[in-house]
Amino acid sequence: MTTTLLHNGTIRTNVEPADPDWVLIDGEQVSGTGRASDAPEADRVVDLQGAALVPGFCDAHAHLPATGIYASGMDFRGVREVDEILDAFRVQGKGGGAVLFGGNFEDPLDRSMSRHDLDSAVGERPAMLTRADMHSCIVSSALLSQLDLSDPEGVDLDESGQPTGYLREKAARGAYNWFENNLPRAEQIDAIRAAVRLAYSKGVTSVHEMFVVEWRGWNSFDVFTEAIDPVALTIRPYLATTEVDRVKSLGYPCIGGDWFLDGSFGSHTAWMKEPFTSSPPPGSPPNGVSYRTDDEVYDFFLEAQTAGMQVGVHAIGDAAIEQAVTAWEKVAERAGPGAVRSLGHRLEHFECSGDDHISRSARLGLRISGQPAFDAFWGGENGLYAERIGWDRARAMNRCRSWLDAGLHVGAGSDSTVTPLDPFLQMRSLRSHHVGAECLTGQEALFLHTCGAHGLSMQDPNRGTLEAGSAADLVWLDRDPVTTDPDELTKTEVLGTWVDGHRVWPLEEAATS
């Protein structure tokens, strides 16, 4: 085994005693920490040059295939001009490709956009533009003609009753599925591996992949497993399907993840007890979209619980959260509260959780997978959430401090591509919540993106700390994320990333390590 000593910097271990002077890696594990006077000999020595060393970050909710496609394609985050989007599609169209793709737009744009606008840029080629929340998209006429639109739900219509090309939820699912099936395998693999490299560049050493089988299909998951087979990144897939036996036969101890109970705020499809303040598009329900019946949710939860599998579930609106918590309470009546708590089932997003939801979830041992940058991007008195439901209701969203104070296990993720795969953005958001009482300290923010996130999967008890016996997942940063001013966090440079003792970033260093 090759040993590596890292020293001469601020070292955050997430355990006591805090702040050692050195960390020793022996193969794939940390073999010890200590004071300068006790520093051991090692095969390699890394001088941290006064910078910081922290445990590798875990992104507890991400979509690697989409992340890679955006990284290598067109990302329209912050773009508000339709003409700028169309110009980009025209340029991309000149380069070929089976399907033209762009994403991360947010409406309202400077003018309404339809399939006819996309057609003007791409002609008779399939093209797809996804909204930032990925619950809606706009498609060209060529792609629209390939879809089964016999079910009108989620299909926006113009004044003449014809589809505009704007699709939501289940209608959008058909477009995503078509896109997956028509994107060449090699392009899919390249995209996934591009996302892995992006993770390394941000110090992310583990990812919980939220793979929506219901939208993307099993063939796409086969491509995904081929793409990740040779990479060092630790990836924990959560498969959004009700096929419990199939998932268990694949060897996965968990299921669900982005198993949708509702949609999103951006698309007016989060399922709310009270109607949206702003009017949803014509034909959309005033309270958002409910994906499942109560019986469907209970039956799935009970089957997975009986099989001994952890379940994750997508619940954003207060009605969706109520449905999830109530279903788990009924499962606990059947299987026993201790049995439910032992599996640490997950609630993904949990945005509109009331005090009652929080206390009931704590009693059930449910774990909260939060996305801190949601508040940074869409919170505040003038943000998207307030526009959708009013500030009085929106101020009680994404309450990480309240979750922690109630004794809930909380971990952080990005939901990339919904927000960027960037732990520094997430940590800044945790420390700068629009509601001051919900802000966390620097150490708490680091903990949520390391130990907290790892703990959500219940598969990695040896990750998230730097102590003897822990996995050698480490990140060398040019500044200490605990003490750096929140506004400066996103300027952090990752100087080195190690996964299981193997250096994976920078790429040129990885090749020689």
C-alpha cells in the first residue's frame, strides 16, 4: 500500500479532536491524524500550503446524465431573451447531432415561446428546450409529431386548440423518454462521464443519482451503468419505479428517490393544499398536480418496507408532503414504528413542510434530502415562491434550521441540473437563507454536505469524516469553507480531490498519482 501524508493547512475532520496538523492515507483509507510532533513517514507528502483539507463532498440528490448533457450543450440559466435562445439552437444545428437540446430556461421570457419559434431555428429537426425544474419543456414540431398526445393532460393549447409545444409533467415525460431513446449511446455515455469530471472539479466524491426509470426507461439505465462502471466516483442510484423485486434483484438496498408525488413550483405543478396565488396556465389545476392516489403510495411504501428497502420520495408541496407522511404513519401501524425508523426512509425536497409535518417525520425517523440553493434562487419576498403562493406562505419553505432543531437527519444536494452541482453554492445558501432564523453556521453547512448527505443513503458509514478507518475521500481547497464569508464561498478553487485514496482532480495530477 502507498501512504500519503497531507499537512500544513487547516484540516476539518467532522469529528473530535478537531483540527489536527496532518492526515495520513494508507491505500483507500485514512489511517490516522495527529499533531505535527507526531507526523509519520510516508511514501508521498502533500504540502497543503496553508490552505484547507475537508472530507469529500456528497451531493445527495443529482441527475448525472442531464448534468453532463447541459455541460456539453446549451445552458440557458439566467437567459430571458427568446432570440438569444433561438440563435443558440441555430448554431448548434449547424454542428449536427441526432437531437438538438438546451435547458435551464425560466419563464417568463421577454415574449412567449412556442414550437413555431423553435421550428424557425431548427427547421424540421427534433429539438427540445427544458425548463430549469425539468418538469416542463418546449419541443419543436418535428419532435411533437413523434409523441402520443391522446391524453391532453399537460399539453398547452393555443387559441385554435392546437398544441403550442409547451409540455408539462406527464406530457413532458413522453418527450424526455423520446429524447433518451433517440440520443446515441455514445453521446449518453460521454455526457455522464462529463458530469463525473465536473463532480471531481467541485470536490464531490459521492453522488446519490436520482434516476427516474418511469420517465427514462430501463434501457437508459443500462447505458448509465455502463458509463459509471470504470469511474472512481461513489454513486448510489435511487431508481424511481415501483418494481421493488427487480430493483432488489439488482442488489440495490434503496428505491424511489425522485418517485414523484407532485411536480414543481416553476411549472405550477407542486401539489398544494391551498391554490396558487398566481394563476396556473389554462387547463392546469389551481392546486398543482397530484401524481398518485393515497392507496398507490401506501401500497408501494409497504411493499418496499416489507422487502427491507429504503424508500425516497419526491414531495414539494404541502399536500404531497402530507400524503407521504400519512402513508408512512399507516405503514408504521402495520410494520411497527421501529421497523420504519430502522430503514431511514427519505423525503426529497420537503419544501413546504409545516411544523406538524416536521414533528411527525421526526417521530418516524424520516430523513430529509434538502436542496439549499432552491431558497437562494427562488426564495425571498420578490422571488418565484412568493410570486406563486405569496410571501406569508413562501417564507416557511426550505427550513433547514427548523428541520435540524426538530432532530431530523438532514443532508444537502443540488438536484443538478435544477441548481448547479456545486457544494460551495449549497453551503453559501445554507448560511444565507432569506429568513435569517433558518441560517446555519459554517460548520453545520459543511456537515450537511458531508456526513449529513452521506447518512441519507445509510450505505456509507465510513464516509464524511477524516479519522482512522474512514474512506480516503478528501478535498484540498484554497480556503476554509467553515470560516470563509458566505459571499466568497463560490469563488473557492478545488486544488485536489481524492476518492478512496486515488487522486482524481486535477486531471493531469490524476494521471500520475
